Amino acid sequence: MPEVTRIGDSTTGTCDKGLPCCPHGRSGTNGTGRPRFRAGGKLLHCLSDTGATNCPHGGTYESVQGSEKVRVDGLPVTLVGHGTLCKSCGEVGSHSSGWGKMRIAK
């Protein structure tokens, strides 16, 4: 079962804005979460929450997948492996780290 994701957990993906340096890898860090629920002291990250990418072009990604079984504040909880979408270039990525003490069946 995959781990839940929280503020501070990581994502990976691709950036391709059609520039000479593209395409290339990108990573990011979950930046928003649900204020009414914490896992290991950190806010839980859910569908439509966002985070910053460390791509050379900057940018923000949005979480576009979530658990079919667990919701917080009406939003599906994101798990390691769930998709992200760069709001700058439209390329996809995924959550790559989470909290090992809380796992949820997809």
C-alpha cells in the first residue's frame, strides 16, 4: 500500500517548455495541505493541493490524483505514485515520497 503525502514530501516529473534546455527533469515539494488533519505533525496533501517545482523555469504543480477510499475535507488524499501536473508547461509528474507510518490502499 502506498504512503500518504504531506507538506514537505517530494515529487518528480518532466519540464518541457520547448526551450533549448528542455525537456529535463523536475522535482518539487508539496506546499499546501489540509489544515484540519495532520500525519506525523505535518498537514496532509490532497487532490488539487499544490507545490513549488525546482525546475530552472520555476513554476507550480497541482496534484491531479487522489485516493478513491480516503478523503479529508471532502478531497481525496494523495499517495506516493499519484499524478501531478505542472501548471507552467503542462507536463505530468508524480509524488515520490510520503510518510511511511500511514499507508492507504489505492
